[in-house]
Amino acid sequence: MGRTSDGKERILAAAQRLIELRGYSALGVAEICKAAGVPKGSFYYFFDSKETLALAVLDEEWHAQHRTWDAILGGGDGPLQRLRRLFEATEAAQRAGQHSCGTVAGCLFGNLTLELSNRTELIRTRLQEIFDAQVAMVEGVVDEACDRGDATVADSNEAARAVVAQLEGQLLFAKLYNDTSRLEAMWSNCLALLGARGPRRIAATSS
């Protein structure tokens, strides 16, 4: 049995793994606790409900993703190089996940948006906040690219929203077809959305 001191972390980790594999609705508290190796009573010590757990899983995932995105997008290379590295890191993570469990997990945020956003306002609101934060991070890179003349957009916020939407859409297709090759078009699509110069020219001028 898990110790009380690490019971919450065990439950969160187990819930995230199970949600990625099977979705949220089909999971029961008993199954989550069994996978976490903690008594069922521990669940309600830490969480009021499955909805509370889902919100905590979202926060844990966003905390980790925000740290990753910040490290990549805040790097010292040119803005479009940094954006391309974000796509490459996303693709690499999906490939690693598929190699580990045999299926493409997709995006936890996108998956839960499809499954839960019409069922609970708290989760809908939290997902909106997360996606808005993603858009804001990308928007800063788009602004920088425009200032350098590497991209041309009419509205950087809308362009950033389109980039994030394209990323989510490709992850959805990769999950649906269980095929990470669906992610290979992300960079060329991004360049088109941003009215950016071709990949070779960017690589030559951003170093």
C-alpha cells in the first residue's frame, strides 16, 4: 500500500496514465486506486470527487508542459527555429509513447476537451485557461518572428491560435490513426499559417 505521504502523487500518476490509455469516463475510483497501489479510502482523503481529480491531473500536466514549452520557446535561437523545435519535441514525445505502450496517446488536454468539456463547467474553464496560455506563449514567438521579417500575419493572436489549433488537430489525427507520421506536416503547415519563409532560408538566417 502507498504511504499517506506519497498517496496523492501515486493517485495522480496512475490517473494520468489510465486517462491517456482509456479516457476518463470509463475509469472508476477503485481501478485508479488499485493502479496507484493505495487503499480506496485514500482517494477521498485527497480528492472530493473524480472531477476534482481530473482538475488536478490537468494542473499537473500543464505544469510539466509549461516548463517544457517555456524552455523551448524561450531559447536563444531564432523564433521560428524555436517554434519548429516545439513541434519536433511534441512529435518525439508521441513516438516515445507509442513505442512504450503501442498506441499514440495524443494530447491529454485535447482528449479531455472532447470527452468532458460539455459535461462540467469547471473542467471546461480550466481547459480554456490552459489553451489560452498556450496561445499566449506562441503569440510571443509569432510577434518576434514578424518583427524580424520572418513571418507575416494580420493578427498575431489569431495566428498563434491557428498554430495551436493545427497542433491539436494533427495530434488528434495521429491518435485516431495510431500513426505518428500524421505529425510530420506540422512544420510546413505552420509556415503556411504564418506566411513564413521556407525552412531552408530560415535555418540559414536564424543561426
